[in-house]
Amino acid sequence: MNYRNRFKSFIKKPQNIILVSLAFILMYLTVIPMITILLDTFTVHQSELMRVKGSQIGDFTLYHWTKVLFSSASRKIFYEPFLNTLIVSFGTCIIAILLGGFVAWLVTRTNLKYKGIISTLFIFPYIMPSWTLAMFWYNFFKNPLVGGAPGIFTALTGIETANWFAYGPFPIIVVLGMHYAPFAYILIGGILRNMDANLEEAAQLLKAGRVKILRKITIPIVLPAMLSTFLLVFSSAMSAFAVPAFLGTPVRYQVLTTQMFRTLNGLNPGYGYIMALLMILIGVLILGINQRIIGKRKSFTTITGKSSNIALINLRAFRLPVSIFLLISIILICIVPLITFAIESFIMEPGNYSLSNFTTLFWVGSGSPDIANGEPGILRNISILRGLWNSVKLSVLVAFIAGSVGILSGYAIVKKKNTKLSALVNNLAFFPYLMPSMAFGAIYLSMFAVRRGFIPPLYGTFALLVLVGSVKYLPFASRASVGAMHQLSNEIEEAGTIQGIGWWKRMLRIIIPIQKSSFISGYLLPFISCMRELSLFILLVTPSSRILTTMLFQYNEKGWSQYANAINLLIVFFVVISNYVINKVTGASIDKGIGGN
């Protein structure tokens, strides 16, 4: 009888029902797929029957592991792409931390001019999809040896760029470094802004020079943030697909993500599943190291409340030149790529930038039989407009599902904090963040290619895109809701309970209105991320479910660069407008608390 009463008491609390339901659902959608992909690395697939002699579909085999890791072909299949991935990831971290950290130091610790606009504009490359800078680099620096036609730089100067400069590891590292520099800027800038000024003041009283203060005080204090930034940027660069695909493919420079795309889309899915599994394990390891660093970071007390006035370094005669140079550089990174996309989308013959070569064919033209198989301009192209509709529809559905589940999970996790069930759901909701996007897509490709109980095969359906997007972006919504609920006092809801107000009405009339900005962020952030996503969906789309990002990639692969550049502008427009709406609706700004006056 006692157990029955406890059970009745348990199920009467909505947070308990939410946690139990989410625990089962998220276990099925996160842990089970991991087991599925592990089993697939030991399974013979249909396309591999010719290579695995005497086997049947579904038979157990060590063929994939042997071939990928221990055969004469392992160097090309795995070890070269893996080494290239490490080179790209380390190089990206160095550029991102040096550039982002330097700008953060200038904005927070010096009397730099135009801080507000520099702080806002410096975030822009991170808001934009990563491939925009990759396409800019390709458009600007491509050479006729590989690109088929000279880029804008060659057309303007007559100088042909070297292959190593236009394609391969160097431009990949530079582009990814610029894309993730704002990430380093946010993390390092936040620490620098909140650092206790007494530390530097004491050093100045002891006659320590600026360089010594920087080396002995400033850098050691921000070192944990730099290490955390290094690990998170490394993980993000390791899972990048679009940039290596755009800039590495012309010279056959393969990283793990591009190699995984080739194997999963080809005749070797077992190879791809092994790469996906190894990438996930590396991602988990990196995030585990990062969590340990964040834990240790608590011992670095930098905010004491004793001194809030930071003595800014006077740049003296360099103040105006440095401010103008930095502002112009950031404007060039943000604005010039968009100008090049526009130019490339209006030229008829690639490499010819004379006014007579400009045309509106690729935007509003009806199509020409000798150009791109007669494809009409993107604003008259039914396939592209359908892809735009699919992108918007997918982003709205994913945002609604991820945002709604995120609110429920955040509510229940905080209500039952310090319990094992709450910790389990919290970890499961965050687990998709650990997985590289393409590896995550590969997991769902493996799991839902066949019937799973009452769930029919989902491969090729729009529902699979919605499902994988909702699970992948759940951590964004969940974290936003957990933070919002932690700020909410229990007394607020208890007052409604005492007056007999039901749970649904309490949620809709009390809790959600009070924290609506955070909850709205939980909806809009997945929308933006989904709208610009390529790696997550590239393995899952079919002709009927194509979205704008995958169409851009396919048009670029076919050499139809004008269409690709026009589509890119369309995507950037939607992403930037969406981000503007987020800031206006929620009042939140990603750089708030870093920029100055």
C-alpha cells in the first residue's frame, strides 16, 4: 500500500511524468543510435557483398575495421584524412585564439575607438554560415589551373594565385579560423572584462612593465578560458564539412568529414560508420577534458567586488590608426564576401568581370539551353523555391519541437534538481551536442534506414530531417530553459498552486510570460542553426526533400557557380534577418557584456 501511495504521489507531479517520458524517448534517440552504428561497423551491407566474399547481408564481419585501420589502403582511407583533420583543427585553433583574443584584449583592456560597432561586427562571421567565407575565398582567389577561370584577385591584378594559397589546408585553416575567432572573442573577452583591476593595479605599484603584467597576470588568468576555447574550437573544426568540401575538393584534400561523406554516399558505408564512431568518441573526449578545465576554472577568482574600474591601456598615437585598421578589416571580412557573391551571381562567363558580361539570367532569367541544362534563375526556379520552402518549413518545425521539448525539460530538470533522474535527462538532452553533425546524421541514416518496431523506414522522408534536427538542436533550447528556470523562484509557482490553478495554466499564464525572452531564444536559436545547416542533412536529403543548403552544395559541385552564389546570398539574407529578429524580440545580443562605448 505504501508503494502504491508513493507511486500515486509521484505521477501527480508533472515534472516527474516529463522526466520519465523524456528519459525513455532520449535514450531511444541518443543511446540506441550509438549502439546501432556500432553494430553497423561489424555488419555486411548490401553494397559490400562483392568485397566481403561468401557473406550475406547482415552477417557479422571484421572486414570494415581491418580495412580502415590495418590494411595497405588504411593510409588513404583513414590515416591521411585523420592527419589532415588534426592539422586543420590545430591551425584553426591557433588563428581563432590569436585573432579573437587580440581583438578581445583591444576592446576590453585598451582605449580603442569604435568599440561598440567593432564588437557587433566582429560577431558577424560567426552568425553567417561557415561556407560563406569559403565561397568568398574560392571566388576571390581561385586560379585557372584548378578553378577553370581566374578569380576576382587575378582579374584585378593579373597575378595567378598558387594552388597552395587558393585550395587545400591553408585557406581551410584561415577561413575556419576567421569563422571561429568570434567564439574565442566572446569567451576570452568575458574573462578580461570581469577581471579584478586590483591585480594589475598592484603590479603597476610594484613598477612592473606592461609586457610583464600581460605575461605574468593577464595571460595566466585567461589561460583556462583559452584552453576551453581551444578544445571547443578544435572539436568544431574537426566536425566541419562545408569549408573543407569547398576548398579541399579541387585538390583532393580529404579530411574525416569529407571522407565519411564519400564512403557513406558510395559503396563503403561500413567505413563511414567507423569514422563517425571515432569522431564521436573524440568529441566526447574533448568535451570531457573541457568540463574538467571549466571545473578547475572555479578556483581562479577574478571578480572580488573591490574594484570595478579597469585602468585601460592608453594606445596613445596608435589609438586612431589601430581603431580604423581594425574597423576596416572587420568590414572587409563581413561586407566584401557578400559583394563577391553578388558579382559572381551576375556574370555570364566566369573570370570575365567587364560590364558587358553582367546578366540577370541567374536570378530572374527563364534559362538558356547551353547554360546549366537550361536551369531558370533562382527566383523563377521551382526546384530552388521548393528548397527554400523546405528550408523554412524544416527550420520552423525543428524550432517548434526543440523549443517546446526544451521548455518542458528545463522545467522538470530544475524542479527535480539534485536527483538522479534529473541528472540523467539533463545529460541525455545535452548528449547530441557532443556529436559532430555529419556523424550524427550518419547515426540516424543507419538507424532509420529500416523499420524499427512500429516506426516505418524514414530514409528519404522529410520526417527524418525534422527528427534529426529536433534532437540535434535540443541542447540549445534545453540549456536556455534550464538557465531561465534557475532564475525563477519556487514561490511564484507555489502561489498559483495554493490558489488552485492547474499546471498547464500556471505554465501558460505565469512561468512562460515571466521568462518569455529566454524561452523565445530556445525557439529562435534552433531556427537560425537549422536554416544554415549543411553537414547534418547532407547525407539524409533526397530530391523530394532537398533544402537550400544542400542545393547550394550540389550546384557548386556541378560547376554552376553563379546559381550557387545566388543561393548563398539568399541563405545569408534569411540567417541575418533571423538573427536580427532574435535580438529585437528577446533583447539578447551575443556580444553583450564585451563591447564598450
